[in-house]
Amino acid sequence: MSILMKRRAVLLGSGALMLGACSKIQQSDAGRGLFESVEDWHKGLQRFVRARDALAREYAPEDISPFFRGNGSTDPQNDGYPQHAANGFADWRFTVTGLVERPLSLSLDQIMRLPQRTQITRHDCVEGWSAIGQWTGPQLSTFLDLARVRDSANYIVFRCADDYTQGRYYESIDMIDAIHPQTIIAHRLNGEPLPIRNGAPLRARVERQLGYKHAKYLTGVEAVASLDDIGLGKGGYWEDYGGYQWYAGM
């Protein structure tokens, strides 16, 4: 087993054990400092052992899991989503905003006419389960190029339609992962339109990170210079309210 595969197994196992206690640990200054230092070490190690543009493993069609489960929010009921689902998301819009020279608002039809990437990859959930699926959609970098993202943008924030206890879901990645060739905005799973349980009509695939970074029910992305004003400032819903690490690379 390679060093990276061993590290992935350790991360999945330890992540599942730590999540129950992490919110209590982070209540103390010492705990917050520990999490921040571990996250910095984790990110630095991942970037050290893998090249900036290293690809996540891709699989053969025969490796695809017979069923790709949903997780977390699987059927949003907030105002508007059920109606969008009922009409096949014909009126759904995906926006690119923030630090861009040319803000975008695209329909699914327009998104499907962009250059597409198909990849078969493994989804690893921090809860301990995995599944292999085939995903299709434009690379996130295609949208950023079309919108002419500004040099001052350091992060991309995913805006979502699903509600949780503290509000709408959101996530973020840095520009290294945003322009990675396997970071796509997927609209198909295993050759079929994305099921509702898996994030229809659009979800992020950030193949070098754990599952909670793969935001579902996307309404848009926002280019920002800092995460300080996003939610509570930690970069994502579960980072703000569940004690998860912002950087979840594998």
C-alpha cells in the first residue's frame, strides 16, 4: 500500500472518530489552536507529497458502484427547489459572481453546451463510506475563465440551495483546487442526469478532497479575496458549525 493510500485510510478512520468530539475541543483556545496547526500541517504535507496538478485516481467503468448513496441533505424543501425539480430544472440558473470582470448567469442548457469532462472517481465520506461514480460536467476553471476572474481572488465559494439548521449550505476551496482539471461542476452521474439525492441539478466535484467539500444543489460560485466574511469565517458550513477542517485533501 502506498504512503498516500495509507494516509487516506488513516484520515477516514480518524476523521470518523474525531467528529463527535471536535466541537467540544474547539470550545477552548488551546483546542482551536490545535485544529488550526493540524490543518496547516495536513495541507502542507498533501501539497508536499503531491504536485500542484497531481490527479486523483480515475477508475474503469466496471469499477462503478451499483448504487451511489445520498448523504446529508438529500431532498431540499426550501422555497423554490421543489418547483424547480418538478419542471426538470428548466429555469435553474448558475451564477459566477464576486471578483470577476464579467459576472455570469447560465441556464443548464448553456452549461451543457460548454466543453465537458467525464471522470470516474471515488467519493470518500468523512463518515467512513466510499463509492465510485462517473461524473460529467464542465471544469470549474471554464466558468472562471469565461467570467475573467480577477487576480485578487484567492478563494471560490460554492453557493447552494439546500437548507440546514443554521441556514443555506456553503463551502469553499482555494484557487489551486479551483483550477485543478478534475474540479468540475457536475450535472450527470453514471451517464444520467444527476439524481436529487446526489445534488441535482448541479454539484461540485473536488476530487482531491473529502465528500463534504463536494457541495450539492449549486446555485453559483463566488470569487472572493478572503473567507472572513463567509459564514462565521472558517470557509464552510461544517467548518463553522461542526468543527470540520477547512482543508480536507487526501
